[in-house]
Amino acid sequence: MNENNDSNKNINVKKDSNINVNIGANSTFGIISFVIGLIGIFLISFILSPLALIFGVISLFREQSKIWGLLGVICAIIGAITSPILMGILGIGTLFSIL
């Protein structure tokens, strides 16, 4: 019995054999990174931006679909730039006051 559907899941069952399940490319870490990064732009970015960056980097190294990880990293960077608390922790605010 062979089943093929849109989510790239292949299930092959042969008589007197093991069951093989091949799951295609999934982008779970990338989607998590994007959602956390997008929320981190507007809310508690000092916590969510580093998490989005971590999930985005994991997604870029482990998954075949890299667009979600890249979007998550971009949102994490935007969230880190727009966060006054994170900028205060890193001391970026004093850098801009000198200039």
C-alpha cells in the first residue's frame, strides 16, 4: 500500500517487512522563529528576539526549507534594534548619545 499526498509523506508497507515512513522537508523551527520574531518586534523583544534568532539559526542549519529561518532571523534583528531594553543592556544607547 503506497500513499502520496501533498505533505510529502510516503508510507510504504510490504508484506512481512518493516514500516518505512519518509517525511519530506518540514520547516517547524523556521516557522517558530518567524512567529516569535514577529511578536518580538512589538512585545517583550528582549526575551523573544534572542529566541527567534536561536530558532532561526537552527532552522538554517538543519532544515531544507530555509526561507522561514531567514525571515525569523530578519525579524529577530529588527526586534533587537527596536528594543530599548535590549539596547540598554548592550550599551548601544550610550553609543548613539556620543554621536
